[in-house]
Amino acid sequence: MTGANSFQVSGYGPERAGWTRLFARDSMARRLDWPILLSALALSLMGAVLVYSATRNRTEINQGDPYYFLVRHLLNTGIGFALMIGTVWLGHRTLRGAVPILYGASVFLVLLVLTPLGTTVNGAHSWIAVGGGFSLQPSEFVKVTIILGMAMLLAARVDAGDKQYPDHRTVMQALGLATVPMLIVMLMPDLGSVMVMVVIVLGVLLASGASNRWVFGLLSAGAIGAIAVWQLHILDEYQINRFAAFANPDLDPAGVGYNTNQARIAIGSGGLTGSGLFQGSQTTGQFVPEQQTDFVFTVAGEELGFIGGGLIILLLGVVLWRACRIALETTELYGTIVAAGIVAWFAFQSFENIGMTLGIMPVTGLPLPFVSYGGSSMFAVWVAVGLLQSIRVQRPMSA
């Protein structure tokens, strides 16, 4: 038996038998994609070491405790892992039915950021303080709900057998769903997150089988919109300065170009094998700002060298490769779209983060998935891993 019926026989349909299936012959644990899971865990643990190296001597931010950020990073990883388990247990199909609730909650949270409850970090008014020194960045969860929401709309009639491809009306509805939170995030302004969301939308449309005219039209609209944003001076001054420093690396090296210059110095000094863990002069001397978050890759480049930085890229590549396999092997369009959206998200955000430390991409404040310090980002990427695992677990064994 193949298709949906095989899930019912093996107990992996929407009516699950509970945790006892973990011990069955065709158990959930046996069907997990272990390369993704182990690579994501390795990245998170590497990130913990790099975050510790970047913050252990920074008494102005670690409250006098060298292990302050290390403990929190590990705690965030643990919570993220638990969210992944919960996502796999619920299943992407169950979450498909809860998309309206999840989408409404994410839009509500990003709207809260624009109220007095929102706080500003590094020029971006995109956080909500939740107490105890913790804060929430709702835009990270919007990435997940955009993927789930667009997948639900685009795949509904195709998976039901009514259509071979999403029609124009369905595509317009999906784009409208994505546009609402993107506009709110743009008002914060959080240009980096908006860039990721645009790439997610393009990836989702390509995977859905929608007409290529939509993709070309969106690319053209994006180019026109970027020009309009620049000409109308919608961007904040700090964002304009970042793009100016990217276009001209020699522009104000002690000012707007300071971050990228110091990042390149740190990575360049690492050579092949690095200066040694906790021995980097740029890291120890605290020359690179935001090194535990946006510029965490510079710690790897300086202290672990080309080999350490290459290992991070290799592990990210394994995650992307296996996610592409999951997208290709699933028998339902909904699962394909969700997996493809996650691939687009992880691929672009990783390229942008590493690229800005090397000076080949503008600084946008995006974290490196699994590696950078930050609870919201860590939770969101592990939920995405849970979605990938659910898609793999709930496919027919013959796929």
C-alpha cells in the first residue's frame, strides 16, 4: 500500500497512537533524518563554544559571569530541541489545520512590537521584552508561519486532486497572506528579516509549480520597490550607512565600515588552522562588535581558521542537502512546499550572515542559523527542523 493509506496502517496518520510508536518496528525514531538532526546539534554546540569565546571577557554585557551567555545559549538550544520534538509529535499535517491560529498569533506579536511594549536593539525596533533579561523577536516566527500559511493555500486543491498546479487566484491569496506581516516587519524597520521573507516567498512559489510569470513579476516588483524605497528615503540612516559601507569598504573605516573591517581582519588572521580556541587577538581584544550574534562566524574564522569555518559551512550544507531530499521525496505538495521554504530560508540567511562577515554582502543583522546567540532565532530554526522531520516521518516507507 502507498499514499495516505500506508500511514493509517503504520500508525503515522493524523490519528497517532502516541509515544508508544517510538518503540515500534517502523518507529518514528527509525524514520528520522539523522544527518539533519546531528548536523543541527553539532552547529548549536559549536555555537555555544564560539559564543562563550566571544563573551567570556566582556564584563559590560555578561554581568560579570563569563558563563552567562554560554548557559543561555545551551538553554535556548535545549528549548529549541524540545520544540522540535513537539513539532514532530504534532506533525506538519496537524499544524496545517492550525495555520490560521498560528498566523494570527504571529501577526499579533509583530504588531505588539510597534506599541510601547516594543524595544529597540541596534537600531531595529523589533523586540518585545518579556522580563528576566529575556526578549522575543516575533519576526523569527513569522518566517515559519509564512511558509505554513502559503503551503496550506497553494497545496490545498492540488493535494485534493482538483488542480494540477495552483491557479492565479490561489497565488494571489498566498501572496496577500505573506505581504501583511512583511509590511509590519518593514515598519520596525527590520530589513534583514524582510529580505529573508522575500526569498522564502520566491522559494515557496517555485516549489508549488505556480506559473513562472509570478516569479518574474515578483523579481521585477522587488527591484522597482527597492529603488522606490531608496529614492523616497524610507530606510533609516543606519541602514543607508550599512549599504554605503558595503558599496565602498573604505568608507569611514572607523565609523560605518568599522564592523566589516574588523570582521575581515579577524577572519583573515585565522589562516588555515586558526590561532587556537580562546586565543584570537581580535576576539579577546573585543574589536568585533556583536560577535556573539551577527558576527559569530568571525570567532570561528579567527580561532579555528579556514578548517573551522569550513566545517560550519559543511554542516549547514548537510542540513540543506537533506532538506532538499525531503522536499523531493515527499508525495504531497504541502510537504514539498514547506521543505522548500525552509531550504530557501536557511540557505539565504546563512549566505547573508557569512557573506557580511567576508564583505561580500551588506550588514543586515541576521543571525547564523543554529550558531548565533539568540533565543527567538534558535527556537524558530529548531521548529523548522521539526517540520522537516515530520515530513520525512509521515511519508510512505517506500518513498
